[in-house]
Amino acid sequence: MSTDVQNSLQQVFGFSELRPGQNQTISQLLSGFSSLAIFPTGSGKSLCYQLTALHLPNLTLVVSPLLALMKDQLDFLNAKGINAASLDSSLKPDEYQQVIADVKLQKTKILMVSVERFKNERFRQFIESVDISMLVVDEAHCISEWGHNFRPDYLKLPRYRQDLNIPLVLLLTATATNKVKLDMANKFEIDPTHIVQTGFYRQNLNLQIESVSQDNKNQALLNHIKSKVSQNQTGIVYVTLQHSAEQVAAFLQSQQINAQAYHAGMENDKRQQIQLDFMANKVDVIVATIAFGMGVDKSDIRFVIHYDLPKSIENYSQEIGRAGRDGQSADCITLANLDSLTTLENFVYGDTPELAGLEILLKQISEQSEPSYSGDYRWEMQLLDLSNQTNIRQLPLKTILVQLEIQGLIKPLYSYFAEFKLKFLVDKAELLAQFNPQRQAFLQQVFDHTEFKKVWGVVNFESLQNALPNQRARAIAALEYLMQQGLIELQSRLMTEVYQVNLDAIKQANLAEQLHLYFTEKQDKEIARIATLIRFFELDKCLSYNLAAYFGDRSAPENCGHCSVCQGQVAKLDYSATPNWPSDQVLQQILTELSAYLTNKNVPLSPESQCRFLTGISTPLFAKNRVKANVDGFGICEKLSYAQVKTKVAQLTA
């Protein structure tokens, strides 16, 4: 390590030396070699780019998957006197412009964005004008289709890197199997010799798998937590479903435990306050879905309890990795049975689009694409609308669009809000009086083409286009200015994405079948991943060793001495009660009523939709047509495996 780097480490970050792996990663980067760093959760991955960025000539661009993660890292960097910023949805227009100006003036050393920011045409124009020394991809396993938290937009990062001519890349993750590791490195042309992986094994984590029936689970949870809380210890309880988080937190509260629920269905402000209270030790226990954790940098979490099965070994590893980051002993307890197995599997099945939905999507793209003034074809879409029309959930729908983009069939151009609503906060005449006659006339035109109902008005851009051709952007800029000045309240909705379409290619034969095969293979991989998790929990050999080995680390002790297996307790998971089949007569009646209800609405009913209704898998088709509220029997087979239900439906409808 050079003297300059050593000085920065001590003077800026307050560390006398680097941890294992950090030194190698930083040295490689400063020698011009792109790198992939795989370190356990809480072992200092972020310092690899933070320290390196100080010694690179231009901007370091960091792509992070979570706003909370960005906020924590920005607070840390700014506290160290490093000029870092983010471009995110929480910024006001003037704050956004200030960040842009600081980056252009080279005041900013590190800029953090979400991967979705690249879809924004204004951002792309801006970032193309900036010299960038390094691209950092945090939680980089999101880029691999073999990984557990695959995010479709991450697949486009290698191309963005090429387009922006960024010489150096750093990929950071805590959870990557050998297959995922090589896939990530290959996508960014990182030489295998520049993959840095430190030991995965953490000797302070006590892995405990307990086979517990559903009826006894609350008591088992309470027994563990009472002993912890009595010693002033704090921890996290993970559940699968949002309503489970509420129920378990309410149970703990009824037992005088200072617990709070946390999930994605809550208001942002409430979630943020609960997280802050937990960090400040004002809450002892957080009962959370996986929405909680990635942005939490609390070093003294003494226990992580899985009330439900985690989604995969990778998720399990990430979630227990939040315990004991201070190096002190921490307990990672799984209260395991097979009751939630079908719930995990149904999440997977629900994300697999039907072939008919894919055919509808491709037909829509080809039929709705229109020639533009520049001679190409343009297609506009709103995600929620498209999801309802194709009966494909929004996340897999995004994945399909990215796949079409990677194949060169569509290209995102820009996005805009289709609807703007405004409300006057001062009298209209008083507002207009603040501007010169020319601007008054323009604003008056905008207001004349706004359809008011009592207080709120919706801007009619179609009629405005007839009166003032090609003035949409100017009208929106004017409305945003009025909002900044406190003269109007402005709301925008219906985000519309605009794509350029290769019309001939989108009509190619078998494209829907190819996409369907891609999703079916993905589904099979995810179901296999869940089966691997169950096998891991039932192992009769050291859990710590086998967890490390799963991620390619063979240096852990073969018998750790502090997991439940090493302590003589091998778990055998089972169902709390054998799931019972409803009678064929009952199932036949439900399917007949479901078919009649949808036929009445001119909606065809596929075998997949029948299976999803019986197993309790929500779909856009069910939501749009209020099926659950009008047909009895939704989820009557939710405890039974999807594959079994599929076989039964085939028999009943043959």
C-alpha cells in the first residue's frame, strides 16, 4: 500500500490497517484492474471503493439497490469530509440541480444512484458528459440470473459501462456461489485472478435449527426472546408475509416485549422511524419481512430468529449476517417446519408468465407501435396497465422488457408522467400578476387547458398541443417552477415508458415460446433452490462448515462446536399437520363458479389461473376482476404443493 493510501486510511477513515481482502482489492483497483470482492456481511466491502475513490482522478459512480443503503453510506462519507451525493426520488428539484452542478464542477467525488436511474433520459445525457473513473456495483449478485435476488435492470450495467467508457469496475457482494461469482466476473470481463474472496465462516455466529410445530412456535419464540431481552439484547425476527409481521409483533407486545413490525406495506416515514428507534435501542425486537436489513448498520444485534423459512440459503446467509457484526457471540435460530414451504414455492410459481400473456404482450408491442418523426417506431406503455392486460406481475414484466432490450428488439428512450394535477395555493390572478405579459399569456394557456373539478385540475396535454404545439416540456417546467415557489400544489402520476421498437424482429416466430422457456427454467431453478435450503437445515454434519462450503469457502473447521448439529441436535422438518385435500366435488364446484364468473366478464380461464386460484396465488387478472371478492374458494389448497394441485386440476377438467 502506498504512503498516500495509508495516510488516507488513517487520517480520513481513522483505521490503522486494512482487513483481509481489502488491501488486495484496493491495490488491484489502483493498479487499473477491475475486481470482484466477496466478503461476508459487515466485513468492510464499502471501504474498498470509498478509499480507492479518493485516489482516482474523476468521479466514482456507485449503483446501489436500496435507498436506505445509499443514505447510510452518504451519511458516513459526509461525516468523514468526503464529498458524496446521490440522485434519488427523495430530492427536491433544487436539490437535484445542486447535485448535478456539483458533479459537473468536479466537487463531488462519489455519486450514488439506483440502476433504474439510467432509464431517465435527462440523467443519461448528464452522465454521458461526466468523466468517470470507476463504476461500483453494490449487492452485485443482483446481476446474475443464477443468483437469488436477480434484478433485471442490473443485466444492462455492462452495456452502460461500455457506453460511458468507464475504465474500472468494482463488484461487491456478500453472497455468491461459484457459479454466480464466475457469471458476474464474465459479464464485466474481470479476470478470475482479480476475484477476491475472504473466508466466509464467522465463528461468533451460533447456528441453531429447531424443528417446531406451528402450534408451539409462538411459545418457542417467546422463550428465546425473553432470555435475550432480559439481558438487554436486541434482535430481528424474520417472517415471510406482511400480515405475519403484524401478528407476531402483536403477540410479543402482548407478552410485554418491546417489539415492532416492519414491512414494505407500511408508510415510509413509519418504517424509517421504527428503524431509527431500533438503531437507538428504543425498540428491542423488530419483526420483519426481508424489506428490513440491507440498510441496517447496527453492530450489536445479538440474535436473528427465522420464524418462517427463508427463501434460499443465500437469503438465510444474508439475514443471519446482520447479527454479531461487533465480533461478539450472536445466536441465529430457525424455528423450522414445512408449513410455509408451499408459500415460498407459490411466490415462484406466481411470477412465471403464461404463454398466452407473453403472446398478448408481443402483439401489443407490434400493434401499438407508431412511426415517429425520425422514421423509427415508438411504443408507449404504463406498467400497471400492461400488467393487467397481459396478466403478468410487474417484476417479471420488467424482466421480459429487459430481455427484449438485451436482444435488441426494443430500446428505452425516455419516460414521462401522463397526468399532472394542480391546485392553486394563491388566487390565480395574484399568481399571474407575478410574471411578465409573455409568461402570463403562456401560463394562462396552460390553465385554460386544465380541466378543474372543484379544487384540483388535470392538465389536458392533448388540447394544449393543439393550441401550443410541442410545448409540453415547457409547460411541465413552468408548473414545477410554480410548485417550487409555493404558488401551486402539483401531483404527477401514470409513469409512461417510451421505447424504440425493431418491429420486424418483434414479430419473429417462436419469440413468445423462447421467453416462456426462459421463465420456466428460471422457475425450476428457484424451486430447486428452496429444496436445497430444506436439505441444508436437515444436515447431520456441521452447519457452519457446510454453509461456508456452499459459498466456496473450504477453510472453515469441519466441526465448529457451536451449531445445533455439532451440539448433537439434528433437525428433521415436517408439516405440523398433514394437509387435507378438499373433495373433488368441492373443487369441481369452485372451478365451475370461477369459470362462469370470468366468462361473464369475457375473460378466458387457463389451467394456470385455475391452479393459482386454488393455491391462493394473486394475479393481475384476479385483482382487476375482483375475483377473490366474488368467487368462494380462493386459496383452499394453499397448504398443498402447486405441482399436486396442477395434476388434480388436469384430472378434473379432462
